[in-house]
Amino acid sequence: MPLLLAGITVWCLVHLFPGVAPRSRENLVAKLGENPYKGLFSLFILASLFMIVLGWKATAPTRVYVPPFAPGILPSGLVLTGLILFFSARLKGKVKRFIRHPQLTGVIAWSAAHLLTNGDSRSVALFGALGVWAILEMVFINRREGPRGALPALSLRHDAMALVIGGVAFGLIAFFHEWLFGVAVLT
């Protein structure tokens, strides 16, 4: 569990750094340059993902609570919604008119789906922490950026693209989920 927790901590701290300490980020960018800063950021994120995967595999799960749902339609619907929102973030669709942070909202939906179906210690650590991180990230972004300004012209075509990309991603994940993680998505 220590490696898993270390990976989650690095992930969260690196992502929260710009929102929590914007001046420190600016100073670091001024010293390193924008691209080296992004490279360093990316290296820390890759290292955190590596630690999370290895930590997950090295941790024997212990039961924390009995999950209210088994894998099935409701959790899968949350994951599908999360993926569509996740991909909506980079597209100029109308979803952004209603949801300020579609990518982070997608992470919360994904996290919730996994907490509803997994009641073990490593799932609570990973999915719980990433859900909390996404909420904190929204708070810090909103604080840094202030009220939302006018949005540019938005297109339903981009929402349709997010729907298709999210649906394809969900299909691939559902197909390979049992092979990758040992649990069938739809039982």
C-alpha cells in the first residue's frame, strides 16, 4: 500500500500545485521555461502512474465496506458518462455551457462508479483520492480563474464527437477490462 499511496500523493500534489501555488508555478516556469516545466510535470505524472500501477499490484486488498452495486448497468453508465465528459473537455461543444469542468466531472463519475462496486482498501485509496482530487482541482481552478466569462460559439457537432469518442473508449475498456483488471464490466 505505501507505493500506491505515494503514487496517488505525487499525482495529486503535482496536479494541484498550479492551483494552490500559482506564483510558485510562475517562478518555476520563469526559471526553467514553459516547455521544460511541462516536461518535468509530465515526468512526475508518469512516475506517479508507474507507482500507482505497481503499488496496486503489490497491495493485497482488504475489505473496507460491502459495495452497494455489482458491476453492471448503473456503474457502467456512470463510467460511460464520465468518459463522454472527459473527452468533452477538449472539444467546443455545448456541454461546456452547462458543466464548467467536464473532464474533472468525468473523473468524479468514474471514481463514484468504482467506489460503488469496489469496497476494498486499495480501491477506496485510489478511487476515493482521485474523486477528492478532482473536486479540489475544481475549487482551486474556480478560485484562480474567477467567474466564468462568455463562452465562444459552441457546436452540437463537438458534443456528438465526444459521445462517439467516449462510447468507443468505453467499448474498448469494457472489452479489455476483465483481461486487464480481472473484473468483467457487464456481468
